Amino acid sequence: MQIAGWISVFVLLGYNFGNHKGHVETIFLFVFAALIAVGLLIQLFEPKGTQARTLTAHNKPIGHVEPDWTYLQATCTGPYAELTDKELRALNIEPSRVAHLRSLEK
């Protein structure tokens, strides 16, 4: 991608040595070449894979135990016990199928 992009930039700049009389074409050729060059530089220097910036999701305090979210969702306990029917449907959970689990909490 980089090679094809830089070839395009040089071709656009090479078109300036044509037989056109106006400067409008020259301006557009320079602008398009500059935009492509900036895009190529951004792509070239962006972080790759493991260099991607992360938030503090991996910085857990000592002794932190992550809840078993799958179990909590399947049994409608924890934060899932307080969900309304509309919120359960948003999670693709039919409220009638978990009504017996929700009645145990009360």
C-alpha cells in the first residue's frame, strides 16, 4: 500500500510538467499529492498490533477477582437481577425464560 501510494504521489507531481497553461490544475495536483502523502505518513507511523494504546483495563488492584459474567448472566444474578424486561431483551434474553430465576431473588 505504501509503495503504490508513494508512486501515486510522484505521478501526480509529475503531471505538473505537462502542457497545461493554467495554475488551477497545478494547485489541484499539489493538493491531491499532499493529501495522499499525509495519509501515507499517518498510516506509516500509527501503532501496530501490540503497540496499540490501551486504557487501564489491565491495571487491576492486587487481589482483584473478576466476576464470572457468563454465570451471572445465565443465572440472572448480580447486576443482571435488576434488569427490566426491555433490558433483558436487549441482551437477547427472553424474560419469560428466566422468570423462574428472577422470582427466586425476591
